[in-house]
Amino acid sequence: MSQYTKGQLVTIEFEGREFQVIVVDPNGLGKDQPSVGFGFRLMEKYAGIKEQTLSDWTTEESALQGDRNKNKKVLNAPSGKEYRVTEITGIDNNEYTVIEATDWFDLAFDVLKNPGKVRKPTKEKLLDFVRWFAIKGFYAEVYVALKGSYTERDSATLSKWLLSRLEGITRRKEYTNFLQSQGCQGGEYGYWTDYVYTGLFSKTASQMKQFWKLVEGSKRIGRNYIPEAKGLDAVAYCEEMTVKLHLQYLEQAHYEAIRYTLAKFFDSNQPQFDIDLED
């Protein structure tokens, strides 16, 4: 007998938030290898496709005579592809309308390729959802190949890294939107990026990135070396502070943001890079 139960709820993480998938078949992928599914309500909350839209795409089909399930539900995607829909009572006694995970991701890609009347915000949210689990799935395969396993700790560490990366993208977008609102155009974005890097590191953005690339893995690194991860965190914080200060003049906003960032990350002292790269 399987150790898993149909209707069992499994908690997983997406962008720092927990949600539950439901066991569809305890032995769906093999003995004690359960298949799981996504409920319609969950799809709306995390992946953007409204529950009502999914319900509208779903029809009932009469089963063959003698079949225990007299009627079967099928979801008809905008492209015409069909996906099986299952009604399951969860162990919490709630009723779930579920699509098995493999079908769900296939449906997600199908909607992204053939959106029909699906709007852009929904597509973007759906893409974020798919991207998150594509990256985690890829790294799980890599870790199994490298270490022979993919542990709960690996998953938590990867989730934290992914969330930090996504937050950084959001902060960067807020910063560029702020510059745009102040009338910046074309090469002016690069000018202010270099202003931040020069204020923090005495190097332009391209010089600093080349610097990090050159010293990566070197055994002869000076004590004042700033790791790339810490440096990028400092840049992100500085850009965020520039937006939050919202001073009248961009140069003043950047100057003050750099001052706050140096105090937070480098004890108010601009890093000095005494790194010997010679063999």
C-alpha cells in the first residue's frame, strides 16, 4: 500500500510564499511516486489565470457506457488542445478541481504561445510562475548529477537565491522608472549607473564587472576585496535609496544615496582595491 493518499495536500514554495498542490494518484509515476495537480483556485492566485476563465474552458463529456465515471471533464485551451480535469476531495474535506502538473505546465506554455483573449498582465504572471519552477527543476537535476541528491536544504537555498534575484530585478526597474520620470533618455541611464559605481568603487560599471571577472578564483586577493555579491547588493541598495530620497535634483539624490550606502556597507569608506593578480 502506498504511503501517500489521494487528496493529500503538499506544501511547496513560490516567490517566498507557500501554497499547496494535491496528490492525484499515489502511484501515478510509479510505485510510491505520486502524481500531483494544481487546483483552479491556486492557478488564479499564483499563475494569473482566473478560476472563472478555466471553468469557462472546461466542458463535461459523456463517458463510455459502463464506465464508473459517467461524465468526464475536459479543459479546452484557446489553441484547441484538451486537458483532463479531475474532481478530488482533499484530506481537508474541501473539493478541488485539479489539472495534473504535467498537463498544467503544458497548458501554461500553450496559453503563452496561443493567448487568445488572455491579457498581458496575466501572461506576465504566468511566465513568472513557469520561470520559477523551470529554474528550480533544472538546478534539481544538476544537483542530483553533481551530488547524487537534491535535498530540502538545497531547495530552500535555491528559493532564497531566486527570490533575491527577482527582488533585485524589481528594484532595478523602479530605479530606471524613476530616472525616466525625471526626464532621462538614451545614454543618460548609463551615466547615472556609472555615477553610482564610481561613487561606491571608484570604477565605472564596466570596469568593476571586468574587475570581478578577473579576480574570480584568484588565490592572491587583497584583504579589501569586495565580493561581487556584496558589491551588487550595495549597488541595488544605492539605487533604491536614490528613489526613496526623491530629491529635486538627480545628482543630489545620487550623492546622498551613495553616502548612505557607503555607511551601510563599507563603514563610510570607499573601498580601496589592493589586489595582486600576478602569478
